[in-house]
Amino acid sequence: MSAQPTNPNPNSNSNLPTAPPGMPNPTDNDPWGSAYVPLVFDGGHFLYVRRGIVALRFGLACHLAEVMVNGVIPVPGLDKREAHSFLYWLNTGQFRLIQAEGQTNAEKRKCIMIECISLYGAAMRYDLQELAQHALGCFSHYGDQIGVKPVLVMLSDYAFAGEGGEACIAEYALRRCHMGQSGFLTVPMVFQVRKSYGMQHTVASVLLQLEIV
């Protein structure tokens, strides 16, 4: 998954899709009566996407019910900013982030990389391989500006990545170290080793302790 992001440094939040007018209430008994499907993100934030688009991206043209819970598709781990980026990808197939928060370049870089981690995790939850490739590509683009060890140090205390997001960190690091390139250490092995350190440790902190770089 080495594809470079479509736009690694997006700086515009214009024209991002929003819920169209006259949308049904997500609690309606018959969500199939609408051309739109509700997606619910962290904080109970709802966004809507056309049912055909969801079927196309998720590869579940006849089985959308498989990913729906109480009439909605849950996408945990994404805040409101990340949710708009997720919806933009669903609608267009293009990877674009909202303008990064932060005062310094380092803060903006960290903001972007954390959003990529979150989007990678959401992509892996539903096997959205194209989105995962874009998220990892964007993460790698910014990570390579500072190097693997500084990336791991920066994210060593970030405890909100989730298993999918931590897989993004591990994938990035292993592709850039000898133990990963040789196959001596793989992503599943990293998660297995993490258990011996204790689940309170992040994957980034475990990789630092393994001294892979």
C-alpha cells in the first residue's frame, strides 16, 4: 500500500459534501425508503451518502444490511473533521483532508498524520483497500519528512489510534526498517509482541523499545 495521496497537503474545506436538504431522520423505521444512507461517527455526528455510492465503495451492492446497525452504518474512530474526509472519499474516490489545525508546521504535520491514522483504521474496518492505500500514502509522505524514529516518538503516547490505526503506524515503520523489509518482523508479530509489554503500551512505543531504527 504505497500509493501516494491524491493531494498530500490539502488546504481547502470548500465543497465538502453535507447532508442534503429534507433528509429522513436516522431513527425512521424504514431507512431503505430514502436514496440516502446515514453514517454515524464519533459524538453521534451523522452524515449521509447516497445508497448506491455506499454499495459501490463498500462492495456490498446487495448486502448493505451486513454493515448497518439499527438502520445506520457506524464508523467509530472518526471525529467530525475526519468524517467529512471519509464522506468526500466515498462520494468522489479522492483523498482530501480538511485544512490542518496547528500553529507550527510540526503541529500541522501531526494533525494530518493522526487524521490519516484514523481514516486508515476506518478503511480497514470495512476493507476499503483503496482508502487505506491513500491514508497510508499520505501518512508516509509526511512521516518521511522527519523519519521513522521521530514519527514513533511523536506517536508513542497517542492512545486513540485503535487497532486499525496502529496497524498503519506499524506498516509504515516496518516498510522502512531492515527487520520489516527482511520479513523478520511483520505487523501481526508487532501486535503479538505488544501483548507481552502490556496493552497499555502503544505500537509506536513498542517499536521504539524493539529499536527497529
